[in-house]
Amino acid sequence: SITMGGKAKPTKHTSKEIAKKVFEANVNRGGGGAGAAARQDAKCGFKCYVCLCQQPSEKSLQIHFDAKHPKETLDIEKARVA
């Protein structure tokens, strides 16, 4: 007699997926109340004077400006944070 194989039922969660969820639940990503101090002390040398978004470097500000404010012209001195 010919026997048929089992149905191809996918497993609900793989061990890799469960391990990833456990890891992400237990690692501090700097968000929430616990990370507030770290976010305040971030090394931000530049601030976009159009949208007030903080940027760590001149290059980052240039990339941000080209992407978000293409019609504006960038003035680095105006964006520098003292």
C-alpha cells in the first residue's frame, strides 16, 4: 500500500525568531525614559535651521539638507551649534 506523507505545516515560530525577540526585549536601545539622558547628551554639532533636526556632523547635515530641503541653500555657519 502507498502511504501519503504528512502535510507540510509550517512551524509557528522558529527558534531563531524567538531568540531574536528575547534579545530585542532585553537590550537597551536608548529609547524611553531610561535613554533620555543619553539622547540629551548626544554629540550634535549641527542643527538644521529649517526643521530643527540635530545632526552629528557637517556631512550628515549636508545629506539631510539635500534630501529634505532641496529648494533651500545650506549655510553651515547658521547651522553650527555653539
